[in-house]
Amino acid sequence: MDKKISETLYEVENPVYMTYKEMARKYIDKMVVITNKENVENSDKFRGIVRYYGRASEDFYKKWGECFDIPEYEPVVLFSFAANLNLIGGFPL
């Protein structure tokens, strides 16, 4: 069971390398913090380790920033699998 940090943020309890397709399936409609990102050769896809997931919030962006201080996590990226852009902190149109 993943650890709930706040109403908008969860920490993955047992983070493992995942393909883009695996992440997209598991974290649909979520934003994720991915560490150890690797690009897939001859593709626009990637793989990596999802450490945190949830919705855009101050807590979420703070955790993302903290990951940059851990050299073993490089490279660190923020990615959204959200179909609903309101989940990534945008304003309703």
C-alpha cells in the first residue's frame, strides 16, 4: 500500500523500474515524479521509477524539488498522464 502524504500526494512504497506503457496504465489521470529516467532508443517514450504521484499541489511540487537533491535519482522529471488538464494545476477554460 502506498503512503498517503497529503490529500494530493502519495509516495510509492516499493518503487521499481517501469516502462512508459506500464506507468500510463497504473497512473492514468495522475501526475508523477519519475527518477532515473531513461529514454528508449528510436522512440519518444521512456522508462524510469515513479517515486510520487497525485495532483498538482504545493506538496507535490515540493517533493519533486526534493528529488533533485538526491544524486542517485538523476535525472528527475515531472510527467502527467492526466487526460483532464485541471489535474495538473491549469485553470478551467
